Amino acid sequence: MDQPNIAIIGLGYVGLPLCVEFARHYNTIGFDTSRRRIDELSRGHDRTCEVAIDDLSAAAAGGLRFSTEMHDIAGCNIYIVTVPTPVDRHHRPDLTHLLAASETVGRVLKPRDIVIYESTVYPGATEEYCVPVLEKISGLKFNADFFCGYSPERINPGDKTHTITQVIKVTAGSTPEIAQRVDALYRSIITAGTHLAPSIKVAEAAKVIENAQRDVNIAFVNELSMIFNRMGIRTKDVLEAAATKWNFLPFKPGLVGGHCIGVDPYYLTQKAQELGYDPQIILAGRRLNDNMGIYVANQVVKLMIRKGQTIEGARVLILGMTFKENCPDIRNSGVIDVIRELADFGCCVDVFDPWADPEEVCQEYDITMLPADRAPAVGDYQAVVLAVAHKDFESLALSPQPAQVVYDIKSVLAHSDGSL
């Protein structure tokens, strides 16, 4: 087996931590098409907050390099693709980044090289879509000249406990020999160990059902919250009581966003529909979760009306724009649905989030947030919505006032006018 000389393609929430871990053991180079990202990392700054400054500095001192130039990765023999795989506005899988990355690798691919994909796809996508691109661009033949592997990412943004080395890694390869080599490669850096799947397709399927399962369970408790709201009882109280049973699953209601749960189920359902099967439970859960932002906005407006407020022109403060607490990740944030629905009602909506990058929020959602260095005066608003439970918001005086609505999406406040 050749000494691994690794190139990581895509340096986001998945690629950068992987890059740093591999660099502890092997010659590793991180490749990304974003010059801004490469410049930041070269200066020792990671705006995703997934890698500690000390770890990034140590990796750089040990020889880890970052580049946007293809000639810098031409000498590698293992290419690991970690680019985004989102859905479009019609909820159809968007493989644009994945295919572009495959073209990049194809231009430098050599005999005996291995290409490993970590990006989430539906079962069969690696061999049906990525491999043909690699063959076409490189002129090489799959499983004769070059080989492929698949190891789905299990990054949980903002989670400092379940880090990359502490979570079991599923691995697979395009031949039995390559599967063993891919597994050994990951086993050398993953403390928690690996699970060798029998095929690439099985590994792909495992990834999408992990998050589809969570999506369905969250949809269930979201529906429960709607029912219990009509009954006048707190969902949080019900779930805490039910959780005293040993086998109760502790899911909580909320907005479903991020790079996985709100996206991956659509990859599975797309493939199922291509095969002539129309998924029932998975899509029902997706529809319910996709509409939770609208539901929240409507609940807020109803509470405002009950307090005698005029909705048109009312000032509403949204606390939090990221898809989860204490994390800068704004991808597929469900908060945007709350904002847009309140704006449609005629409310004047301000957004405050010290974790979110203002430039990214403006580019992605066309929203200019309040300055991050100055906490807003919550008393100046007719309604305040705690959308994300950042630790930074703990110091804000959030409690119901006679002429103000406080809505707690995350159910973390001791007192509020409403919550999920």
C-alpha cells in the first residue's frame, strides 16, 4: 500500500476537521475554490468554529497546507470529497458542487488513486453520477485504473463532545481490497472505530436514513406541540413526564434546519420516486417540519392580537438566525420562515444574532442584522421571539409584559406567552 498523500476537497464544516486530523498522521493538503476561505485558514482563522485555533496552528506547523490551485493536489494519491449537497427551491437534490468537485479530481487523477466521497447523497449516486465524471475527465477506467470509497460525514456543528474522532465512522469501497484500505485509513484517525459496510450503496443509504429518522421523530413532537397548544398545556411538561419511561425517545419540537435533517430526507425520497415508490411517512414529516416557521409566526401574531396590538407596522425582534444554538452555521435555517411570515403580516422585523456572520446572512437571506456588538433594547419591541437558545441571550431580560409578547421557540425560558 502506497503511503497516503491526501487531498481534502472542500474545507467547510466537514472538510476542515477531517483535514486537521489526517494532517496529524499523513501529508495532507486542503483544497477549496473559495479564496476567502483559504486566506482565512492560512491566517489561522476558522469562522465555522469547528477547529480550535491551537489545533489549526499546530496542524499548519506540522505541514498542513491550504490551496485553491489544482497543481498543488496533483501529487496526491487519495482524494476525499467533502462538498455541500443541498436541495434546490423545489426540494430536489442539487449535485452541482459534487459533480464540479469530481471534475476537479478527474483532472489530476492517476492510476492507483482512490477517490473517497463523504458528501451526503442518495443510494447509488457515487457510482451512477460521480464515477462517470471521473472516468470522462481522467480518461481512466473505474476499478481498473482508479478506485472509489464512501464514508459518510457525521459532523454535528457546534458539538464539542461528538467530534470527528469520537464518532464511529462508516466506510465502504468499490472493491473488497479497496474497502479494507479505506477502512484502515479512517481507523488510523478515528478513536471510536469504524464500521465497514458491504458496499458503497449501503453506506450511502445508512447516511440518509440517520437523518430521515430524526426528521420523522421531530415532526411527531412538532405535531404534538400543535395539539397540546390547543389543549392549553405545555409540550415541554408533557415530554418531561413521558421521558421517565426507560424507552421513551427524547426528541423536542422546533424548527428543523441545518445541512442534514432538513435536506437528507429529500435525497432518499427522490430516489424512491425514481423507482416508482411514493414515500408516505418521510414526506409527511418533511411537510410538517417545513411549515413550522409559518406556524410559529401565526402563533406570535395571534398572541399580539390578544394583547390588543396592531399588527401592521408592529416591531418584532428575532433572537437568533443560525440553525442551532452556540454555532455560526446558518445553512437552511428555519428561522427565515418565521421572519418572512411575520413580514408578510406587515411587521417590521429586526434580527439579532452575535454568532451569525452578517455578510453570509445578507448574501444567503438578504437580511441586514442588528449590530452584533450591542444587545438590542428588548423593551422597544411589541414582540420578541427567542428563535435560537444562544448562551449570549441568557443575560437579556426576557419575560412577558402586559403590552409585549415573548414567544419561546426553544422552551428554555421560565416564563413566556407561548412556546412549542
